[in-house]
Amino acid sequence: MATTNKRRDTGREILELVEKLHDERKVPRETILNAISHAIQVAAERHFGVEEGVLVQIDPATGQLIARLGDQEIDPETLGRIAAQSAKQMIIQKIREAESDTIYQEFSMKKGELVVGQIARIDDGTAIVNLGKQEAILPRSEQIPGETHHVGERIKAVILEVRKQGQRVKIVLSRTHPDFVRALFTEEIPEIEERIIDIKAIAREAGYRTKVAVVSIDQKVDCVGACVGVRGSRIKNITDELNGERIDIVRWNESLQILIPNALQPAQISEVFTYPRLGRAIVLVTDDQLSLAIGRRGQNVRLASKLVGWDIEILTHDELAETLERAERWFGQLPHASPELTTALIEEGFLSYNDISLIDAQELAEFTGLTLEQAEDVVLYAEEYAEEMERSVDEERRAATEAAEQQAYASAGAEETVSVESAGGESQLPAPASASLEVSLDGQQSAPATVSADTADDSVTSEETPSYAEETPALPGEEAGQEGEYAVGETATPPSVAEADEQTFAEAADSLLSAADSARTQASDAEIGGPSPGSDGDSGGETGPPVSSEFHLPEPVTSRKEAEAPPAS
């Protein structure tokens, strides 16, 4: 009777322990009972000095403990002392292991799911996040670039990885993984959670840009509109959680001819060529769409490639023609080269030796008609000279880029200088195209300037012409605020300053008129570049020394009266 009571008491204590551990640690009851029985078995074997032969059983209903050593039942009192003294630490260890297994299995099943926790502390940039009864880590590498966190902040992340290290379980969170975007879309957009809209693919560069391809299961629902929301309300909530990251919603299509242009939006695509053997797509765009299709630092085309799972190459029509011409030239140097071989390679999307080096010789022989030995020769040759071809292509591109830059620089800013004579020395003005300038003494404007065909490329528009009013030396008799007129016409004079400031030459002409009038007053026989037409040289007074009209204007500027005057006798 006493033995029965002891067994009943022991069983009740065991059941109470099992229930307590089950409630606190969320460990299954069966696991706890197995851990206790195994611990008591090991302790009993040590107590009796045997390596095996001890059998321990616990009734799950009553908790009664029965132990046997061979055919002999072990006294419950002795068994109780063994359990109390020797098996305590082992039971705790087993329970901890069972708890660790439970946590590992629980969070392993939640891999990729969204969790919400509170930052408990931050250690060298790594945030320790409390998920309730378990802590997880958010490494710096899994945090969105540019965002900062502080202790006590509630944070969303997805479970990236669950690792078991001994009795500990390490849970790694992420906010940069594409699954984080997927989880936010599922949380924010009911149609995705209800499987009305499906997310087909996500390509992401965390902190900068993400492309999400979606498709409607129910054709009555607009997948893009549902994701954006009324006035962008849904997508704005997701963007805010992603620290302002840009999100592109792409309409999915099974046809690459439709999907690739969708993925490259907002760029307008002219044509798409696909080459399944290489997993390559060549996309043709116009020159004005090239930079938009590629994106800043290649981001747009890079994300589009990830989204569709194909290698996308953006080319203009001219670039494609150059690429094909280069491929034909290099493929003509292959072993067993022929026009048929070159055509077969290009039709399959092979445009370089590097492309050929990546294919198996057997596959190459199948679509080119070469024998296996010939195909092996071609592949080996391509592997050997792939680097040389790439280097040659890089040099060609670099040379073309430098030539384009030099041409752009020459057309935008190359300026020549002309000498401007003045009383105190010379100043330099930019030399214009082959047009000349004439200052009219009678205030009339002559025919407009014309630019000769051989120098037309160097001409500068009026918007590009700088003002030289401050640089031009003051002329004799010039007054502030004086205005004059200038005329432009074709002459045989040296290169002129047609682009110079109007005000400068107007003032110069006016000054020239004033000086000429002054000269006539002083001496009637004064000459301005030779006798004036209709002048008899009689001034009504003493003949003084001749007065020169040369006021050191730029050489191309000549007086109309000088041009019209007959040669001096």
C-alpha cells in the first residue's frame, strides 16, 4: 500500500512538472516524458554500475514511474532518490534540448514570413530584436542603406535564416531581402493575400529601387491598379516602410516580347530579339531612349534582367550594326571558318569569343553542322582568344568615346583669337567664322553677314556669343551712352569679329564719325583713308597736316567711305 502511494505521489509530481514545462517552454508533453525517463535510466545505470539493462517507463496518463533492472523491479523509493539526486541536471539539459528543437522547428517553418519585434539593444550596428520569448538579430548588412534604428523601436522584418548552435537557436532577420517586399505587399494589399493577384517575381536593390511583377488571377481585377491603390495610398505605405525606396509595378506576361518592354519602363522599346540557347535578349532602342533604358549606373536594365531571368543587352540600331560587323570579322578568324558558320553563330545570339567559350562542343556541333572535333577546335580557340577580343572591343569603344568627346568639345567650346590693336597695345577677341564686319560712317547697315561653307561648322549662335563691351579699349571721342549702327557684309578682309557685342561696334562707329567731323573742321584737305568722294580738298583755310582716321579698330572693320573712295592719285 505504501509503495502504491509513493508511486502515485511520484507520478503526480512528474505530471505537474510536465505540464509546467509544457506551458512555459511550449515543449510537447511526450518530449518531456521521454527526456525524464531517459535521464532516470542513465542515472540508474550509473547507480547500479551497469552499462545497460535498466528499463524506465512513465505512464502518460498517471505519471507513475516503473523501472526494472533485468527482471527485477527497482524500489520506487530508491528510484526516487536516484531521480532527485542524479538525474536532475540531466533532465534540465534534456528539456533545454527539447525546447531548442521546438524553437528551431517553429521558426524554420516561418522562414520568409514577416515578424514584428522591438529592438532590445544595438551592438556594433547589429540590432537585437525581441520577438517575444525569443531574440533575433538584424545584422547591419540586412538593414536598408540609409536607415537608422534606436532601442525601443518597433520594427518589421522577415526571417531570413534559422540556425541551431548547440542548445541555442540563432534567428537572423532581414529588411533587404526581396521576401521583405513580398511580405509587405501581402500585408498591405488584400487581393494578394486572397490570391486574387499573384506576385510572379521581385528584383531589388535595397534602398534604391525595386521591380515587382504581378499578374491577376481574376481578369476582372487590374493588378497594377490594385497594388498602387487610390491615389497611390497602398504603394505609399510600402514605400514609407522601405525608407523611400522606389518601387516599379510591372505587369507580368508569359511572352518575353511583352514582358521585357514592361520591365524596362519607362523607356520606350523599339524591338526585342531573344536567344534561348544563351538566355540572352537584345533590346533595340532609339538614341534618345538609350540612357533611360539603361538607367542610372545600369540599374534599370540590371533589375529588369533579374526580374525576367534573362541577360538583357540594350543597344541602339547603330550599335547593333557595329556589334554584328565586329562579330563577323572575328568569327572569320575561327578554325574551320565559313560564312555558314558565322551565320549560324550570330543567329543563335553568339556575338563574341566569350559567348562561344561558354558552350559545350557537342551542342555547338549540333546547330552549326561541324563535327565534334571541329567544334572542339572552335571552342578551344575561342577560350584562348576571348580575352584578346574583349580587350580589342574595349579599345575600340574607348577610342570611339574619346573621339565623340573631342568632337563635342570642339563644336561646343573651341575658340580662336584675333588681335585687336589699340593705342596702348593689343587685346584678344575670339575669332568668328568667315564673316566680316563693316562700320558705316553714314549710319546705314549693309548686307547681313554670311558664313562660308568651309567654316560653317565653327560658327557660334547668338546665344553663345559673349559680350566684349568691357574688354574693348575706349576710342578717341567716345562718350558714355553713345550709340551707333554697324553693318555686316561680305568682303575680302581677314576674319572678322561678327560675334562681338553690338554695342561695342555701334559705339566705335559713332566715335569714328565724331573724329571725322573734327578732322574736317581742322583741315579741309584731311583724308579719311584717302580723299572722300566729292571733296575738293578746300577747307577755306591753311592746309594742316593730314589727319588719320585710323583709330585702331579690329582689322576686319573698315569704313564704308574708305571702301567706296577711289584710289589716291
